[in-house]
Amino acid sequence: DVCSSDLVADGAGNITGTDTISYDGGAVKRKLTGTYTVNADCTGTLVLNGDDTSITNADFVIVNDGKEVSIVQTDDGFILTGDLKRQKSVAPAAAPAAPAQ
């Protein structure tokens, strides 16, 4: 089984993204939403909800000065581990300037 994901964490405990997972000879593309918590020791938990009604629970640890995350799925019957790599920071959009008076 193979999975490729693109996830965005907002810094406030919410996560969105997409993934493609291949298993049992087929592939499924999903849109994901979910929540996460990060502890003071850089460990955390994650719950992802797929638009296909799937729910994925995982534990993770943030490493390499926040540039990588090692993750393991914690749902019974699943063996999925992986590494997430930070690609870029997304700056918030600037507020529009007020019209001149």
C-alpha cells in the first residue's frame, strides 16, 4: 500500500489537504479535513476525515527544527508510517488598503 499526501496545518489545530492512496489493486483520491494537537515535547496526535467517510488516527513527532514530521497510523488493522516534509510557509493575505479620503 502506498499513500501520497499534500497537507496544510494552520497553526491553530486544523488541517486540510488531499491524498491518493493505493491499496488492494486500486487507487482512491480523497479530500481531507481534520484536527491535530502538538505537545510541548513536539509529539502530537492527528485525526483526518476523508470525503469518502474514512477516518484516520495517527501519532506524530516533529523533528529537524520543524521541517519534518514522522507519523504512524494508530487505527487497528492498519500499518502505515511516513514522513512529512515542510515545503514552504504560506503567508496570510494582506488586508486590502483603506480607500483614500
